[in-house]
Amino acid sequence: MSPFPRSDYAALTRYTPDRRPVEVDLSDNTNLWGTHPGALARIRAADVDSLARYPELYADVVKEAVARRFGVSPESVATGCGSDDILDSAWRAAAGPGAVVSYADPTFSMIEPLCAMNGMVGRPVSWPDALADAGRLLEGDPSLVYVCRPNNPTGEQAPVEWVEDLLARVGHDGPMVVVDEAYADFAGESLIARAPEHPRLLVARTTSKAYGLAGLRVGFAVASPEVTLEVEKSRGPYKVSRLAAEASAAAIEDEEGWLARTVAECVANRARLGDELTNRGFAPLESRANFLLFRSLTGSAGEDALALRERGVAVRPFGGIPGLGDGLRVTVGPWPLMERFLAALDGLTGEAGRAGDGGPA
């Protein structure tokens, strides 16, 4: 007998993006201005002797920081090892094996694996169709509906009115609606204040993006206390280490204003980079996140990404984007890094031109 009897796991593959060292890495959508200084200060001042003891069961220090920052009660906050852990726990809390999870596609690449790992059935609805009619996500009797807002990898953002329409259709006894706000800091808009009021809404956040703490893996969610209780029951205790919790709490409270400053610079550079790409004919999608998705040069995003990597710049390739085709996603950062990216892109464009390819249409 096989020691791994789950046949449905046989088709799963590990998440393995190209992580080879590269001079300029613009592939992960992290904060390219660095680590939050408040978090660093908290780590340096930490009582290292306390590391011999277990951390808080459910990272109460993070809950309290979130409560103060966003004006919610600590009981309305759940924590986890990154927002991936929050999503995984929400999946198990809201649905069982065989349940349907509906989502607008394309979206966060871990959604379909999360469904498979939990024995659930993912039901993708094309992003344009879902935006045209939120009710499309409720077809097929889903137990859970996932919405990434702003969406990854496109950067597009569903309007608040669209979300409210979806929640009105869900009512108080419909499927759980999980809104992933990993990139909401760059959009200047959040549904966190709404989450405790609606019994079927959970808003997930991460400290891996705007807060500059991807290496610590801390996420949190806001919902009604009844929902957060079920989510934390399904995820178990001790998921957030003592140092990670303390550092994340400092970053979330952002007493130095570092988060606001770096986000503002990122948003300005996003517009500037969008103009540069548009002027070159690459047709980037309108983005409310800290990245831009733009049309592939050759029609093969994978080949273009490899060619850019050879020039010292890493971006993330995507295929089959509605209205775009193959595309490349580039993280927005300090302008010198954007200049390095544009120089590599121009070099690739020049090579394609010399080979007889006129570049993007």
C-alpha cells in the first residue's frame, strides 16, 4: 500500500516559480523600498530569551494592532502565517470536501491549488463575465466565493458597488465571500470596515506586500467575531512566531509613517511606468496594485521573461489574459529600478526589431 493514499494529491505540483538569483527582482510584488523600519526596531529590541517559550496562541499583539489601525474590535481579527494561511483556514471553515469554490479568473495562482489541497472543486468564471454580472459567481451552488481586490495578476479592481451587489445577493445565509486585499494599500480603498457588519464577508490582508515583511509570513483577516472564531479553529494555534508577531504589529501601526510614504511613491511610479510602457506600445492594464501587467513582446511571455532575466531583470510571465493574451507582470519600485527594467526591455525590443519583429502591436 502506498504511504500516500490520496490519489487526488498525485496531480498536485509544488509552487516553484523561477527564484534563481538575479540583479533586479521585480517578480514578487514585495515592497522594493525594503523592510519596515518600525519592524526592524522592534526585532532589535526584542527579548531574545523569550524565544525559548511558545508565542501567543493566536498572535494577540497583531490583533490589537489591527484593531487600533482599522477601528475594529480584536475579536473581529484572525491571524495566520501569511494571508495564504488565512485563505486556507477560511476554505476549511466555510466549506468541506467536494464543495464548490467560485472565483473570477485569472486571479491569485494559489486559489486552484488551495481548492485541490482541501478536496474542493474550483469553479473559475472569466474576469470580464464576473465584473459584468456578480451573480455569475453564485452559479453552481458555491460554498465560498473568492474575490481578489485589487486583482492579481491584472491589477484591476472591482468597484465597491459591485462587491455590495454580490453581498446583497449572498444575504445572510449564502456562501462565504472572501475578499483578498493583499494589495489594497496601493489602491487607497478597503472593505475592512464593512467586514464585521456582514455575516458572510471576510477580508484578508498580508504584511508581505506594502509592509515590507514578506520574510516573516504574517497575515490577518477581519470579519464578524463568529467568522474569525471558526477561521482560527480551523488553522490551529502557534502559527505566528513571537518575533514575527511583534514586528508585524509595529509595521501595522506604522507610527513613523514609512508605509504611507513608500506607498505614495509606489503609486506615483506606477503611473509613470504605465506611461513609459504605453509610449512603447505595450498596453499595460490599468492597475490599482503595486505592479503592472503588460502585453508580451513576442507573444510568448515565458520566452520574454527568460530574455529579460538574461539582462538581469526578473518579471513574472502569465498566459491567456483576457483582452491581452500573454503578458508580463512587473513590480513597481524605486525609479532607479524601473529605469533598469526599461533599459532591459528596450534592449529586448531592439533585438526583436533587428530580427524583423516590429514589437508589440
